[in-house]
Amino acid sequence: MPDTHPNPPPPPPKPPEPEPPLDPPVGKPPPLPKPGGPIPEADRAQ
């Protein structure tokens, strides 16, 4: 049976997905705050 309907237009191309942030390497400590500055409450609480 011949297809009498025209082909639907192709879907618009999807935008590239942003790459997920890389996890910090295991065993690497977080960067230390710069010496001489006040320690924020959030950093001190940890």
C-alpha cells in the first residue's frame, strides 16, 4: 500500500547537553581558605 502522506518534517536538533561537573579526585582535600582572612561561619561549621 503506497504511502500517500508526505513524510513529517524532521525534529529540530537537540541542543548539546552540558557536561556534568567532574567529581573532585578521591583523597584530594578541599582547597584551604587563604591565610590572613576571616573564616566564614559556613567554613568554620564544617
